[in-house]
Amino acid sequence: MDKFETLTGVAAPLPIINIDTDMIIPKQFLKTIKRTGLGSALFHEMRTNEDGSENPDFVLNQPAYRGAKILVAGDNFGCGSSREHAPWALLDYGIRCVISTSFADIFYNNCFKNGILPIVVSPEELEKLMDDARRGANATLTVDLEAQEIRGPDGGVITFEIDPFRKHCLINGLDDIGLTMEKAPSIDVYEKTTAESRPWV
């Protein structure tokens, strides 16, 4: 997966609590096992009207936020079913970071496995970031994973905590397969040793 070091981009405000995975990617789009192509269905029921046209009131349909890379969202983001298609859809759309006061555990873990950084902040910090995100084209935040900082458009800084192992994986672009491949030399030695000492295996 792509490395996550420093991300600078427009942050879209989504002040809705309990955004569940069915809202992120509705069930009718779960027929694929590919990680690509789901971005167009992200928040489908909120982004589109019944006739299939765009809902101009939804934040990601507004010109200033179409290229958003960061979501600033309400409490308990990613609740509901455990579908991994939810982070796939976010990533395919271009979202690399979601900021909230809390996340559902499975969604939170799936984000890290797919190269998305979920950041937990306090309610007071979320309110400040939500205000920053409401600035439209000027709603630019910088997320520095190495420094564990979010820098706002006015120069304000919010620090965040992250598990060191997960931080290591994101900075180095390591998913589960990548982590295994880091051990390739040791695996090769083990296989060679096993083949020599136990050729019947």
C-alpha cells in the first residue's frame, strides 16, 4: 500500500454522528472483491437523489470539496457491519485520513490495513477542526504522521496519539503482506534449513 508520511489537502466537514458502513458504501455495491472502482459509490445515498442526479447539498458534491483528502466527521464513525469495502471506497475516492472523536473498532483496524489514517481527537479539538473544514477552498489541513500533528490553515497545531506499530506500518506502506515480506530473508533461511535437515517435509 502507499506510504503515509505527510498529507496536505482539503478537509471536508461531515458533522453527522454514527455514520455506519452502509452509509459509507451501501450493500448493493458489495458484489465486488476488487479494491478499486468503489469511490463513485462512496456515500451513495447521501450524494445522489432518487433519480440518480447529484445532491448539491452533500458536502462532497460541492466544488470546494470534490477533491477532499481528509474527512472531519462526527462521533462513532464507521459503526455497523464490518465490511472492508468501506475503507476501500474512501481510499478509492481519495480520502487518506478521517478525523473523529471515536471510531468503531473493526472499521478503525481496517483503515490501517488499507493505508488510511484514522485520528481520534477530543470533542473540543473536533469542533475547531470542523470550523477549519467549513472554510471551503481554504479548508486545508496538513497531517504529519511522523510528528503526530494536525496543522490548521491559521497555523494552529493539534497533536494526536497513535500506536507505534501502526504508525510504522503506515509510514513504510506495510500491509499484512508487506509485513510478511519484511521477514523474507528469515523465511528463506528457515525453508533452506528445513529442506536440508528434513528432506521428507
